[in-house]
Amino acid sequence: MTSRLFFLCARRSGRALLAASLLQSSVENRFEIWGSPPRDTQEQIIIEHLLQEQGVIPLAPDRLIWPTFGLRWDEGIILCSGLAAT
């Protein structure tokens, strides 16, 4: 059974899509990788183009979800950009 990993960007930027796609491309099928979707559709398109230019397949759209009750992962990776403005 493969381990399930979830990448979450606390600020809803494209970091989760970027990190999850990069890991997926380097570990093949050793993990089941999921990520939180970016808030901005334009940002998602830019990241997908950037990844494709580098020969990296972006994470499949059905793997970009928000965590809900009933879903389980073995590990969660939280990405953030530092301190929030107060």
C-alpha cells in the first residue's frame, strides 16, 4: 500500500501545486500525492505552464482538493510564506 501525502498551502497560493507536482515527478508511484488548489485560477495556469516547460507533469486536477471530513492522509506537508501581517 502506498503512503498518501497531502500538500496544503495555508495562504492558498500555488505552492502546494508546485511542490506536489515536483515530488510526484521524482518519486514515480511510490506515494499517492494530493494538494490544495490555488485560490487564483490564473496562478494555477502559470504554474502548470512553468512545470510543463521544465518537463514536469502537473498534479492531476482531481488531486487538487480541500481537506474534508472522511479523507485521510499518512502525512501532511504545510507550506507557508512566513509570518502573517498583524
